[in-house]
Amino acid sequence: MALAKPGQLRPNQAMKDAETAVIPTVAELVRRAESLHGALTARAAETERLRMVHPDTMADLHRLGLIKYFQPRQWGGFDLPWGTQFHIGRALAKACASTAWIATVVGTHAAYAARMKPEAHADIWGKSPDVLVSTGSGGRDITVTPVEGGFRLSGRWSFLSGIDHADWAMVRGGPDDGQTMNREYFILPKGDYTIVDDWFVTGMRGTGSKSVMAKDVFVPAHRATIVSQLMGWNPPGAAAVDNYVIAYDFKLFGGTAMLGAILGCSEAAVADHVAAMKRAAQDGRAIASDINAQLRMAESQADVRTAAMLMERVVEGVHAWGARGEAQPRSEAIQSLADRTYAVRLCVNALERIALNGDLADMVAETPFQRRYRDLMGMAQQIGVNWDRNMASCAQAELGLKSAVAHFNAPE
């Protein structure tokens, strides 16, 4: 399929077929995710060793459509509602948190891409609907030079999860004035950047969140969008996509993308521990009769159940405001951020507490519990759920002080 030129987005037969294809329900996608549990469990150690999602797993995610939920329907996607990624991630993370992160956090980047100018959609999905878009945060030595028809771009960006499997990288650049919203998002095909193998970490090794470098590459104007437009109401791509996820203020959504991976990982870790305690009870080992060990186990189970209820409420609330097309009141936005951050803290507390219950066998790095524990600690550092940053920001906003969350400072 030839790439459309800017302003020439005439539907071809492949696009018409995509628009009439049967769209799976969220429940069906969760069932597909659950069907991978055995394979993902078997590949978990190798995924850590590779420091990226196993190639066979990536093929499975494409084959089962597990990263197409926000991809525009006319380009082979499903145009499903916000929250779809939460349920898929929760299911996948019970086997492999790194895979869940790629399928949901990185899979959500299809919504970022769909919010770009409509002409970019043909570039991104025109050759194949099976596309992964990775995004970078941070950056250094970035230069952006406007030229005829677009920009010349150079720089280095970090933490591009799934970049080894990605077809496109979205990166930011622009004025160094401390105002992120004034910068531009650029989307680059994989031939325009070089991967820097610098992802050496203790948790979430399998996400392959490496850096990329670009040197004086040309980015056409239709593949660049100002951050404030991309993340705000009715971005350029919304005119071509019939899904509120693409039209709504994306700042409401962003930090909830990772909740499913965090919850599923935590549920699996607690289940691992309970199963180990049951085996200890059957074998007559002292730890199963230790009242303190019993209390730690029960409290950790309750923490994760509570986290699940909070996360479900947060995700459903975000979906409800988006589906109505109404701005979320600041008071509810503050509560939503605090609740999702607190829910993640409950998961961290649960796993730290039961880690004290184990014996030396649980200290072996290859055990499922150790992997899940390391993975959760890695995920909990992310800015969208970071305890220190977010809870302080919510308190500042409640007190009428300047908040580290910029949109809390805007007038209602």
C-alpha cells in the first residue's frame, strides 16, 4: 500500500475492509490475553535475559490484536474506550509484567499517534496495521531547526520502552524555556534513529526501555505537533477518528495507563506467596504457624484487594468523564491522582511486607516472586504514580499553593 501524501487520505480497499471488520469486545481481548499465560510464564526468564519482550511474545501480541485497542478503526484498529488497556494489562501481568507494560503502556501510544495530524496516520499505519509506537521522555543535546516543509532534528532521548520492536519513535524537542507544552512531538520511523543499548536495571528488564539517538534527520511538518495541542482537547487527529479517547484532554488519561500492569503483577506476587504458605502448612514448617507471618499475609491480601477497587474506580471515572465529553472538575482530578498513587503504594506495601515472610529460597533471583517484586518497584517509580511527587502535588493543590502538576494551577 503506497503511503498517502499530506492532504490525500482517500480510503483504499484495505481501509474499507478495516472499517467493516468485526471489532472484539474488551472481554474477548482479556480472554486472548489470558490465553497467553502459559507461554508468557515459560518465557519470563528469557525475557529478562534478553532485556526486551521475547520476539515470539511480540508476534503473539500483534496476532491477537492486543495493542490495537486505541488504534483508529480505519487503520486496522478497534477504537475501544479508555480502560481497555487496564483489563488487558491486569491479565498479562499475572504472567509477565514487562509484557503487560509493552501491551498497555506502550500500546496506549497508538492514541498519541492518532492525535497527531491525520496525514501522519497514513505514514504510521499505511503499510501495516501491526505497528508499535514507542515514546521517549527526557532528552539531551536536542536541536530543532525549522526548514522548508518541516524540521531538522538531532538529539538523544531515554526510556523508550519496546523500542527494539517499535516501528516509530515519538520524541519531544523545542524551546528550552522550561515549558514542556511549548515543545513539539515528533514521530520518527525506525530508520531515522539509532538504538542505544543502555537498559541495565533490576526491575522491568524485559521492557527494553533503551535510549535512541537521531542526527540531523528531516521530519516533515505533518509528523510534528505542539505538545499542548497533542495533549489537549480536540487535537489535530481527532477530526479523522471517531473515538473520545482521541478527542478528550489526554492529561486526564495519561497516568492511569500503567495501573493494569501494576495490579496484575501485585496480585500474582501475593498469590505466589499464599501458595508458598499453603505448601509450608502442608509440610508442617514453622513459618505457616507463625502468627506474624499469618498477619503479614492477610494484610497484604487485603491491601491488594483494596488497591484493585481503587484502581477500578479511578479508571472507570476517567472513562465516564471522557465518554461524556465533559471536563473533569479539579477537585475530582486531584482525588483521582491521589487515589491511583495511594493504590500503587498499597501494592508496594503488600509486597514489601510479605517479602519478610520468605525463606532463603525466595531470595533466588529467578523465582517468580523475586521477579514480580523487582518489577513492581520499577513500575512504582514512574511519574504517573510516584508517591512523593504526586501526593505532595495533590496537597499543594488542595491548599491553593502552586502544584508540581501544571494543570492543577490553571484556572477552572
